[in-house]
Amino acid sequence: MASIEMQGLTKTYPGGVTAVDGLDLTIADGEFFALLGPSGCGKTTLLRTIAGLERATSGTLLLGGRDVTTATPGKRDVAMVFQDYALFPHMNVQDNIAYPLRIQKMALGERRAKALETARGLGLEELMDRRPGQLSGGQQQRVALARAIAYRPQAFLFDEPLSNLDARLRLEARTFLKRLQGELGVTTVFVTHDQAEALAMADRMAVMEAGHIRQVGTPSDIFHRPVNVFVANFIGSTPMNLLPATVAVGADGAHLMLGAVRLPVPALAAGLLHDDGEEVVLGFRPEYTDLSTEVRPNSLSGPVVVVENLGATALVSVETEVQIVQAVVPQGDEPGIGEPAWVTPQHARALVYRKADGLLVAKDKENGRSVEPAAGPQTEPVPT
Amino acid sequence: MSVKAAPRPDEPHAAPAPDKLKAAPKPDNLVAAVVRRVLFYTLLTLVAAFFALPLLWLVFTPFDRHPSLSVKLPEFTLDNFRVLLDSPYALSSLKNSVLIAGGAMVMVVVFAALAAYALSRVRIPGRDALLYGLLLLSSIVTGTAAMVPIFLLMFQLNLIDSRTGVSLVLAGGLLPAAIFILKDFMDATPRSYEESARVFGASPLQVLRHIVLPIARPGLATIAVWALVNAWGDFLIAFILLRDPDKSPAGVVMYTFYTEGGQANLPLISAFSLLYAIPVVAMYLFVSRRYGFRFHGGIKG
């Protein structure tokens, strides 16, 4: 087992595209770490650079304290599970699982025995003679995992291993993978574009955008305190309400003006907004939004335009004076279409971002996590 | 038809239902259909006969006591083969054919596999232009047109009258097309297979041996058969580059089977033709059974 440490890691492709830009990140030993970001943000390139399939342009990569920046993939002692699983179609399951051992020149009988042992742990022992083409997607995924486990690596690298499964199977595989990682205790880096997957599985995660890490933290940190508008927008299964507002400083302190509506400054930003007329963005999740069908002071209001059933809850869209605002209400409490409704962000959960740089307004101590500039070279303080 | 659709109002003259047509065809149509069918099958039979007759000649004549150029049921004998065994060059020429064609085949398969793999994986500017250029030159500037420069080249390389030389020239002629075809097979192998093996520590040669070649095996088998058949049937290159009749392959030796009167020696030629054809047919059947490529239709059973 090993930690993974990146210092100023940069990958520039020959065409001049910088996919990973001066990254500093430490992934602790035994940690389940998710790299999350929209497509093209460099997360897969970063994973491939850790695996050695891409050579870093500059910077250092340490695996378990050993400098492997220029080592070939085979010398890094990491196992990678690819998005398409990359099972060898001309070998049966047993030979596929035993392949890493074949490379290590283990005797045939011994490696077959080890493959069978690994396969038993994943419930694959019945399928040993099948070809990958004869397996279902979920089985293929487990074979790919078994092959990685048989290698006994210092770290696992997963490249979107769940994206080829159907929705139901994906949920099962998520639980299975998390449990497996916990039992094996092997450092795991997991690339995904699905924020729900990252939140559900990771011990810690990094949100990437355009080759930079925008935020590192536990899923709970990132969900509750996204450090900038990008992260706020990207995280959450229902998108966060992000409303333009201006700061109004009066005799009774600062307030936020959304059009003509006057809202108190949320708890997290209290005492930090001093400039009258400063433009900010008020963010609040639909889950942390109170909706009322009766008149309320200091709240946004308008007719209900859409009601989406989410099962136990419903997502209500209200066309307010500023823009459409969404709120999650318990099933049964949702108003009818066209009815007037009043929405207010929950004071303790709402967030304020400065419009100029898109960063969260919060006391650094209170925030407890890195707040990095949106532009310029990234220096990522690593929480331990 | 279980549901009878009422004719739509905007189609007052809708065609009658097809089952009605089938049940009561007009007599004129019937006659025309039968005549058409008879003509069609007659034509097919003629075409089939045109192609079958030479094959029948090849099968029957070697066993005929009085071989001629016509196809007839043989008065059975094995004498023709006895004469063939007495001929000084007949059997050794088959051995030469195996050496020359086998050598060319091995070279084509090995070099085409390596070149196709490299071309499929390495990004170099002008790669596709290079491939098309090779293919174009090799198919337009064929052996005949390039014979003089090839002869001079082989002369300078001291490879005149050498079976290795003939194999090399044949392989050179077949390689561009082989590379072109094999590159398609290599392109079809996902990169992630190789990357996966590399992460587990496989060397490039191991990747080739364990992953790429096994997956491209149907392609390699196709290329092997194709190269062998082409080299086996070659006449011109061996005829020009070889001097010693002891080294001549079957295609060239057959050309020398004449009687003293200058007539084609039909007993010898017919028997030899059969022997000459058998290895290639056997090889095709073997590879077809083993690797299962089918030349007829692409529907998976």
C-alpha cells in the first residue's frame, strides 16, 4: 500500500493542450479518492499519468515515497481498471485474471490457483471457462477488478468503471466497490464525471476544471461548502440555485438585494460583506430552500411552473422575480402548477460568492478548506 | 393478412390485396413466369458449365489412358503418375515450390504483422499517404513492368539463381497489400487492451505476442493463405531469376513438359497439374476450418 503524491505535475500534449496544469495533491495511504470533473477537465489524463501511460511534462510523482515520474507503467506497481474493462477477448476469465501473474513469470499451476482464489472472493468461480464476450456487463466489471486484485498492486486506478453499467447495476456496483476497497485497504484513485458517484463512494475527492483542481475535501465538505461557483454548480443531483444579487449596506448592517427583494446575509458570510453595491451570487440548494404557499416577507415569489416527482420528494420550480428557483418539498406538500409560492433560502445553509472572482465568501478558518484563486498557477494546500 | 384495411377515401383505386393476386394469377403471367425461370436456370447452367469444365478436366484427365484436351470419363490408369515420378524435375520442383512459396509466406506474414502494428500505433505525419502510395505502386507497377530493374537489383545483390532471391522478390511484391489489409485488423484492436497489459508490466514484445497477434489471428491467417497462393502460382519471377532447373518451382517446370515433337505432353501436364493444385486447396481447407473465415456471406449462425 502506498500514498500518491503529486508536486507541480503538468501534462502538455504535443498539440499544445495543457490537460493537467501544475497539480499539487497528496492521496493518503489506503484512501478512496475520487477525481471528479466534466469531460475534458483532465481527470483521465491525470489518472493515466499516475499509471504511466502518459509521461508528465514536468513535476514529480511519488508512489509510496518512491519517485516514479519517469518510470514505465509496469514498474509502478499500480493496477488500472479501464472504462471498457479491457478484458482480453481471446482468453477465458481464468487466463484474464491470471494475466498479471503470467507477466510475473509465475508457474501455470500456481497462477491458475491464485486466479481461482481471487475469483472466489468476487463470486466468479462459476465463470472461469467463459470468454469475456459471454459475460454480462456487471460480470465483466468484476473480472476486470479480479485481474487488478490478482496483481496485488500498491494502488488501484479506476477510469469510470461504472459508466458502462445500467443505472440499477451501477448502484449495486457502487456499494460493492466501496466495500471491497474498504476490505482490501488499497489506495484507490477513481475517475468519474458523475458527482453522485463521487459523493457516495469517496473518502476524499477533488473537483477538477480545465486542468486545475478547484477543491479538495471530503464529500460532505464539498457538498456543503463549494469554494466557487463552478463547484457549486457541478455538485448536487439537483442543480444549486445561483441568483445574482447586490450588497446593500445600511444602518442596520448589510443585506442582499435581489431585484426589489431584500434578504439577510447568510450566516456563513455574515460580517464579511462591507462594500455597498458589490455584485455577488447567492447560492442555495433546492434541498435547503423553504417553500410556502402563504405570503411571507423577505422572500422570492412567483407562480409554480413545473413539479417533478423525485419519489419521496418533489422538485418544484417557481418563476420568481429574478429567475426560476427550485425547491425540494416532501411528497404530498407540493403546490399545484400555477399556484403562487414564496421561497426563502435557509439562513444557515445559503452561500455567497463574489461575482468578481467566483469565490465563496467565508472566513477561512470557518471554511477550513482551501480557497484558491480562479486564475494563475494553482497552489493547492493539502489537508492532511 | 388477418386485418383487412378499408381503402382510404383519398385512394379510390387502391390496389387489390396481394393475397388475392397470388390466389388467382392470370394465365398469361404464369406462362411468362415459367419461361423467365427456365431461361434463368439455363443461363446459370451454362455459366456453371463454363467454370466447371476445366475443373473436371483437371480431375479426370490425369487418370485417363489417352489424355486429350477434351473432358471425358477416363479409362482409368495411374500410368501418368508413374511417368511423372520418372521425370527428373517433377517432384523436386514441387519441393522448390514449397520452399519458395513457404519462404515468401513467412516473410510476408512476419513483416506485414510488424509493419502493420507499428503503422497502426505510431502517429507519423503522412502515414496514410505512405500506405496508399505503397498500395498504389505495388498494384499498378506490377512485377512485369518492374522486371528489368528487379533483375538488375537481384544481379547486383548476387541473388540471381537463388531460391531466397525469388522468395524475397515475391514477398516484396505482396507486402504492401498485406500491410494495408493487416493494418485494418490492428486498428480494430482497442488500445486499452495493450495499455492494460502494459500497466501489468508487459514488454512491447509481450504485448504483441499475448494480445495483438492472437486478436489479429483471422487476419494473419487470411494473409498467409493469400500470400501462399500468390507465390505458389507465380511463374514469371522464378522463370527469370532462376537458371538452374534443379531450383525451379513447379510453375516453371510445367512449362518444360513437351514431347520431342514440340507438342504439349498431356499425360505429364495433367497429372502434374493435379499434384500442383492439391497443396493449395488443402491449405485453404485447413485454414478455413481452423480459423473459420468464410468467403460466402457474413451472417453469423
